Amino acid sequence: MTRGRWLADAGLAALVAVLGLVEVWLPMESVMGDGSPVVSTLGILWFAGHLSQRRARPWVALAGLLVWPVLGTVQGGAMQVLFFGQLVPVMVLVYSLARHGRGRIRWVGPVCGAVFVTVADLFIPLLQSPNELIFHWGVLTLSFLVGHALRVSEDRAGREAVRAHAAEAEARERALTAVSEERARIARELHDIVAHSVGTIVVQAGAAEQVVEEDPAFARQALGTIRTTGSSALAEMRRLVSVLRDPDLGADFAPQPGLASLPDLVERAGEAGLEVRLRVSGDRGALPTGVDLAAYRIVQEALTNVRRHSAATCADVSLDLGAEVLLIEVSDGGPARERTGPPGHGLLGMRERAALYGGRVRAAPEGPGFAVRAELPLERV
């Protein structure tokens, strides 16, 4: 037990002792009987000593119930009957054992307190009236119930705190795992893009080297292709250094899709039972390959979420290619389906992809349906 708790228990015991001594030596009207104040003082201080151990040594505290029977026996039954000096300490003891006791002491303590009060009421003539019996049993029962209720509440709060901490740790672990997996997938896709760009540069440079004197126009065209491809690859490489790499780079080397593949995505969604209305506006010039792929994946994941989490049969996909930003919106009319499993990581993946290119994704219910809106800054090639 900590020093602070020990001092608190000692302070409580001292307070109970002071109340009992004031009752005896003032004296107060609650004092009954003709016993010796000195013996009462000894009993009050003795019981307070036991009470100071209510949390550190509960069995020692419980032994305090023997103080008054021992003193009464020694005095031949001539003893003062006190409220603050005798009953209040017993109430505090019963409450403390019900509140802080561990194991059997939680129940043994209140039973011993009940035996103590019962013996006192049966063998002390001043306490044998019905009013005294009802009062003593009432305050004793109340002391036990308050202590027990607080103990149960504390135990329940402790269990809930442990469960909340475990759930939070599990959720944090799932989120970190999802982020790691998503970043690894993004890194693999970026590797494909950069490898394709570098391969193109090598091929074009080799062709230009062979015809630079015979066909200057072709060489100039090849050099222009090398410049644009190199610029795009350099931008992708700058982003790649901040992404965790997946050591398994031997899989999924197929060409990556982009906005040009959206009609095929819409057609596949229709075959799955989801009608998609696609609208594309703005300048459809060449986009950086990474942004083109990220936009496609965001639309793909948003439509996947519609099929999984909505009862809608129709969805709207809108793309607005501005001079500096690409706006994407995917919405459905709902209603949402009842969730039957743990939440997925689709929205997390979309946000990771957008953040990789300095963009952002916002997702929120909209009426009975749901809408996903993404903004991707553009660096025209």
C-alpha cells in the first residue's frame, strides 16, 4: 500500500477516535450507562489502532471487534454505551471491509459486524428496545451496502478500462497494419511506374543514338519523349523515397490502370449489378502516371464500398480535370446496409493515396446515401 493511502487510513482512524473522545469527555447526550470514561477512552484508542489497518491489514482491523467484549468482560459488564465511540467505528469498519477487502474478508467482516451488534443488543439492557434494534441493523446494513456498491462499481470500471485499453490497442494495431500494407502496395505500384519510365528512356535513347545523324527529326522526337518521361519518373522517385518498400517486388507487374480504364471499371460494376453513371469534364491532357493511377484506385475503392455497404443499385462518378487540381466525387443514394463485420480499411487506403500526392479525401453520409470526394493536385506532363 502506498504511503498516501496509509496516511489517509491513519487520519480516518484519528478522526473517529477524536469524535469518540469528545463524546466521552464533553460529555454528549448520546453517552449511556455508568461505566468509566477512562475505560471508554482506552477502548476508543484501541479500536482506532485496529481501524488504521483497514486496508493494509484487514484481518487486524477486523480483530478490533474484540476490543469492547474484552473490556466489558474485564469490567464485569459495567461499561459506557457510546454512539460515536463504538457504533460509528463499527460502521466504518464494516464499510471499509466491504469496500476494500479482498477474498473472504469482504463477507466475513460484515457477518462479524452483524454478530457484534446482535450480541450487544441482546445482552445490554439499554439497547434492547425495538427502536435501538432497528436503528443499529439499519445503519450497519447501509454501511455494508454502500461499501459493496462502491466496490462493485470500481471493479466494473476497472474491467471496462482494461477492455477499452485492449480494444484501443487492437484498433491501433489494425490501423498500423493497414497503413503498412497500403503503403507497401503503393510502393510496388510506384516501382512499376518508375521501371516503365526508365525502360522507355533507355529504348528511346538507344534509338536516337543510332539515327542521330541519319534522321535528326526522329532523334529530336525521341529526346522530347525522354525529357517528358524523365520528368515524370523524377517526380515519382521523389515521392517513392518516403514510402515503405515491399520486398516482394516480383508480383503484379502488369500495366497499371488509369482514368482511361474507367469505362471498363464501369462496365464491370454494371455486370455486378451496380449501374454507374460516369461524367468526365475538363482538360483531358496527359496526367502524371502516379496521379492517374491514384485517381483510378480511389474511384475503384469507392465503388467497391458502394457494393459492400449500400443497398443502392446506382452510383454517380464525376471527375473534373482542372488546370491545377483533379476533383473526384463518387456518391450513391443509399440506404446503407446494416454492418455485420468489423470496419474495413478502404477509406484509409484512399486517404493514403491522396496524401501521397498532396491531396485529400473527404467521406461522409449524404442524406440516405454516402459520398466520397477527393482532390488531387495536378502537375501536367
